[in-house]
Amino acid sequence: MRTKMTENIAVIDYVLVYACEDGRCDPYAKQRKEFLREVQNTGLHLEFNISRDEWEKEAQTGRKIARDKYRIVKIYAPFELLSQTAERMRLKMPLAEVKLL
């Protein structure tokens, strides 16, 4: 699920954080679920700090299920998606000069 760069280092592009307190998550749980579904449909990868099932139940009910206070969603953009987007936008990357020993 994670996108790896050439050095095998996972690069997180965005992080969404929100709190669940007093047994309830915020009133925007259903909207967030729809937003993240659309994000996934564009080709981005998501990673949650709680299990996917727990996250789905919280989004449906609006009630806190997992013990953690904060919900963290890490969003990864695959290199292929970034390069396709750059090509569509006609971005050009300058080449750096490489000095050989």
C-alpha cells in the first residue's frame, strides 16, 4: 500500500489529523469518509493509525471506537501519478550536471 521511492524510503505527502474526545468524533465524520474515498479514487494511497474496520465504524456512527484520542491519515502520492500529472501540466524539471570521478 505504501509508495516507495528509489531509496526505499516511504514519503508522506500529506497528513490529516483530527481528535475524537468524550466518546464522539467530530460531526464531519461522514463528509470526511466521502472526501477520503474521492482521494483514493484519484490514485492516492491512504494509511490510517487505526484499523480500517474501526475507521469505517466511526465514520458511520460518529462514535469513538478505538482508544487513541487522535485519528491520523497519511496520504502517499505514487511517483507514477505525480509524473503523469506533471506531464499533463507540461512541467519540466531541469537536469542537474553530474560530475564523474
